[in-house]
Amino acid sequence: ENYISQKSGYNYSKVFDQYLKTIQIPKLEFYLENNKVFYRWTNCVKGFNLPLVLKSDAGMIKIIPTEEWKSLSLKDNEAGLFTENAIEKMYYVDAAQTVK
């Protein structure tokens, strides 16, 4: 665990806690509004901070969700990166588009 965090330059301790010490599958909740995406983690250990890189022909976005809602302005076709199916195929997480 320490080796991976040191070599990556990112503290993955809460990610290891989530996947090695619980049976909970983290859930990424998100919604789109006015060319922005709002997102957060639920069903996870406190401090869970798995970064996500979402890629397609439309582009690439890196986000680091937390348990608090965060937002990001989107350009062009980037909203197409936020689909439940695509996120769940790329990561061992549940994804749910919510309505705010």
C-alpha cells in the first residue's frame, strides 16, 4: 500500500481501506446541469478519494470526487463521458445519475 502511494505521488490509503477492508461498493452520484457536472461519493469509507479518469472519443476528464458535492464546467461533448454504464465498466464502482 505504501509503495503504490509513494510511487504514484498520491495517498491511496482510503482507497485501500475501501476495497480491502469493507464489502461496500462505492457509488458515484452525479447529475448534469447548465453545462456542469456535479458529483460525489456515497456508500464509502470516510475520506474515500479514488480519482477517476473518464475517456472516450469526446475527450478526457480527471475528477477526484469526495463525499461532498463538487462541480466541474464541461465543454463541447464532455457530458457524454458521464454515463453510468461507461463509468461502471472502467471502475469497480456503482454509478447513478441523480436529479437535484
